[in-house]
Amino acid sequence: MKPKKASNSELFSLRLEHATSKRVRYSFCYEGGCRPEPMALQIALESLEGIKSARVNPALNNLILEHEGREPKEMESAIKGVLERVSLRGKACASKDSCLVLREEIPSSGGVVRAGTSLLLEPFLKNPNAKLGAAAIGSTPIVWDGIKDLFEHGLTSKVLEAMAVAISIYRQDFRAANSASFMLALGEYIEEATVYKSDDLIKELSKPQVEEVWIEKHQKGRIETILVPIQEVKSGDIVVVGAGEIVPVDGHVMSGEAMLNQISMTGEAEPVRKSRGDRVLSGTVVEEGRIKIWAEHVGDETTTARIRSYIQSSLEEKSSLQLEASKMADGLVPITLGLAVLSYVVSQDLTRLASVLQADYSCALKLATPVAFKASIGSAGKMGIIIKGAKSLEALHEADTFVFDKTGTLTKGELEVIEVHSFSSAWDETSILNLAASAEEHYFHPVAQAIVKAARKREFVHMHHDEVEFIVAHGVKTEIEGKSVVIGSRHFLEDDEGIDFSSHQKELKGYLSQGHMPLYIGYDRELLGVVMLKDEIRPNAQETLERLKKAGVQEVVMLTGDGEEKAKEVAESIGVDRYFANLLPTQKAEILERLMKEGKKVAFVGDGINDAPALMKAHSGIGMHKGADIAKASADVVLLRDDIAAVADAKEVANATLAKVNGNFKATLGINSAILGAAALGWLSPVRTALLHNGTTIGLLLNALGGVKIRDPKEL
């Protein structure tokens, strides 16, 4: 009997990760053990109609396609056909490791051991043939890599290194050949280890954290707590998490109280107390207590999964500095070869030729810059700041104008009830609060939480009501004893529900003059009362703006829907340079465009659904911790800490990273030019050149790997 041919679904899976009008990114995963060669897959994809270019990232199992405006769904069938066709020609994998987000291939030290052994044995070998054999064993991989590079990529730094080693062997200077081979192998090993280390954050996030979860289920008329696979958890489930367990979902605490360690997500070292209504993030750990969580985001929609996706994208991006460094490195290889030939023509000394060939710029220029970016992105991640790639980091560094949407950014986004006003003699303030809280207690938006919190301070007494209807961006509706209860904005009550406001215009005008937010209560089709809420300015807002200005920000701008008087008061209290008041949500992006036309490099900080266009329009968009999902998805930088100081931290990280990158860039050019010049003049032997050149490269990589550290503002 012939074996059954595997179907597409058995061979691989293909998933759309991101799409724009001209660019699309898929992740793929081979299940059957077959894995295609990246180059073969790239060539096959580029042969498809409508595909302008293709890039395959084998480490992340990603396909990045530039196309001519085709719909992703239209391309999937053709892409699957290519994956199936190419996979059958591909080499087999030992296991299903091809499905991992990032294969943890630990750098091999075999080359270092081989070359080091040849170097150590050389002084003890008396026979010239034995010396030649030992040198060949130690240097053959380097020479072979150089030959392959010459035919595959043309003149590269590996070709120069292979030539230098081959010349030393030809001259029977086996010590020089072995020393150069050892230093090159050691340098390559440290370079690989450095790049491997710089991916620590995504490797940590890629590890499966939770496999099974306790959830509450209604079983035969009663509630039971059952253990289910994490894949079965759905939005709206009640997840139970106890001490020592990892929170598997994003959501809100329904009941219970616990101390959560959030250091992995927000960088906060101290555990944070969480109770009913508080938001919790996946990946955090319950240190004490037990809580029930209403699951809002599960699976690939959790914070942890989205961070992993952001960082995957960041590993693929190259900043303009990286591209410049790579281009310069490639351009300097022919110059190094030309100088080597010239030094030989002048001196007729093969030793000098071998020395010059050792001193190229390529490794330090090509590796130090991306490693510095990746290490800084990792460092920022541990501080609760997710930066979506090197381009985002570079744009944040260049930003000279910071624009803040006031609510939820400069303010806490945590509303507090200031006053309750009744328009009926039959209802006092406490009764109105009880009525509002009874309807609002089922929801977790800031207004609902503020109302419930205020009612509880006055010994909240629940009023029995019918099912509550939540109308997005308007309010809530229910009934009590057959009479309608409507809570929300004036537009909702007056225009949609037909409740008359005319007899209370004078009182309302006085209440609104203080600049607080009103929440209107309608009962039995009449205006029953109004609750005034206040959103406080963050206590460290002024300090954060001062730090931004010290970091090179020339202007801070505030956008708000508040009236002119209130906006001016807030702006003056915290040091805002310019503000725009009485704004509609749609006007934010227009103002950003106006600022950009003035030649400013704009960073926008926002948190709401209506901030998404502005976040995308800005050179650098920063999404706040409590912001809407679409705002975070649109942003270049996402804050996992509910702390405006993280905005200044992000700017300082960007500045420090670019300072380090520029410093490494200048050091590479300066030091390697000096080594190259000394070698050309015959002042350095091949061994010393290899030692200095590789030592410099290793030093620059270790410096890049260190990431960046910013000082605590309290120490400044």
C-alpha cells in the first residue's frame, strides 16, 4: 500500500500577522519535519504574480512580502502552494522545532577549540609537515568560508580574512596563521554569542508560561471550578488564579484580593495590591492571595503575546543608521584590499600584505549597531517600555516636539466623584449614587468604577433592577420597577432618550463652569440629577515634562476637549508650552499635521480609541498603559507602566542608545583606521593585527550588548 501523501495542513500552517496596502507579513510553521532553504523559498515567492520582493526570516519563521496592492487572502493560496512545493525539496528537521518562534541555537565553540588546539600544539611540533597539518586543521574552515563567500557574495571581509590566513600558511609562518585563525574563530564565537544574548527578551517571552487554567463554569445548575487547557479559555470566562501562579489572561479582577509581582511586564520591583475592578496583565505572578479574573483578552490577544509580536517585528527592522553602517562596511572592503595590494607593491613583503588584510571594518560596523539597538529594546522592555523596532527608537530620539492628549496621559485617567446634585426632593445624593452604582457595577470603565467607589464610601445599598444595556460611548440603560433608568452623556439623555434639560439650564451652567466632567441620571423619563467627576493631574506630570526638556525636547503641546479657561489652568500648572482647547477627537491628527508642516519632529502620547489616527500620523506614537487596544497597536512605543514618567524614560533610552551607536560607529572607524595604517606601514605583524582588530570588535560588541541605563530622576 502506498503511503498517504500529507496534506497542506499536515505539512505546515500559515498565519497572517500584519498587513498594509503594499506589505504583508505571515508566520509559517512546518509540522511534518520538512523545512525549506530560505533562499529557495524567497526565489519561489518572488516568482509569483504581483509579488515585488520577498524576505524569509528562518529564525522567526516569517515571510515578509512587498506586493502590488493585492488582498492578503488572494495571495494565501499561491503562497501555500509555494510552501508545499519548496518544502518537499527542503532538508528534514530532527523535530518540530521549526514551529518555535525563535530556535535557541546556542553558538558553537568548536571552531575556537580547533584553532586554539592548533595554536597550542605548534611550538611542540618539530616536523614542518606536522606544523602544516596542524595549521590546516585549524584554518581550513576559515579559508573555506572565504572561498564560499567569494563565489556567493563577492568580495567580503571573510574573503580578506581567508586570504590573510592563506598567505601566512604559504609563507610557512604557522604561528601567524594559527594565531589569526584562533582570533577569528574566537571573534566569530563571541559575535554569535552576543547576538544570541541580545535576543534574551524574546526568547524569554517565547517560552510557554501556562498550559492549564482554572476557570469557573456553570455545571448542572451550580458553579464549579474546573481545570482546562489554556487554548480553551475564551473572552468572558472567569479565571481563578492563586498564590504562586502566573496570570494567563488580560482582564479585570471580579472578586478577591492579591499581591501581584509585575516586574516581568512593568519593571516594578514592589508587588502591587489588586482587588475588584483593577486591571491585571498576563505574565504577572500572584505572590499572595487568590483572585477571580474576568478574561478580556486571551491567547494571541494577551499583552504577553502582543509584546512577542512587537519584538518579532523589531528584530526584522533596520534603522537608517544600521543601513548606513552596513553600506559603509561593504564599501570599505575593496579599499582595504586595495591598500593591502599597494603595501605589497611598495614593500614586496607578504607579511605586510597579510597584516593589512586582517584589519577590515566590516564585523564591528555591521554587528555593533544592530546589537546596540536590540539590547536597548530589551533593556526598555524590562522597564515596562515596549519599543517596536530600531526605526521607532531612532524616531523617538529625533523627536523635538511632544504632544500630549490630556485625558489619561497628563491626567490619571482615574475619575473621582466630586459632587452629586439632585433635581428631585424625593431623591437625596446617596440615593442617586446608589441608583447609578447599581446599574454601573457590572462594568469596568473608569466612570463606572468611580461611581461604585463613591457609593461604597457611603455604605452602598444595591437597588434591584432589570438587565442592564451598555451603549458604547453613550451610557447604560435599565429599568427599576417598570421605570426607565438612563445614565450617561447629555446627548444620550436629551437627544436619544428625549429627556428635557430646559428647566435646569441655569444650575447646570454653574456646575459645568468648574471644568469637571458631568454624568447625567435620568429616571422615569425625567432628569433626576447629575454627578460631577474629576480626573486629577498626575503628580509627576510637571517633573516628566521637565525631564523631556532636559532630554532635548524643544516644545511640549497639550490637546484637550476642555474649555479655554480650564485648558490654560492645566497648561500653566505643569509647564506646557502650547495648548489647543475645545477640540473634537477628529482634530488631533490635523493639529499634528500642522506641527509637522512647521518642520517639527513630533511624538504624540495618547490612550484612547480616537487617538489612533494621531498616533499613526506622528513621527513617533506613544501608547499609554491603560489605553485602548487600537491605540497601542497604532503606536511605535507602548507603555506597560501606568506612569507618565515612562514617557521621559523612553526618550532618555532612545537618546542614550543613539549616543552609544554613534560612539561605537566613530570608535570603529577611528581605531580600525589606525590599525590599518600601522599594518600598511609594517609596524604590526599579522598576529598583532589580528589581536588588535578582533579585540576591538569584541570590545565594541560587549559595549553594545550592555544596553543602556538611565538615571533615576530623584538622583538628578
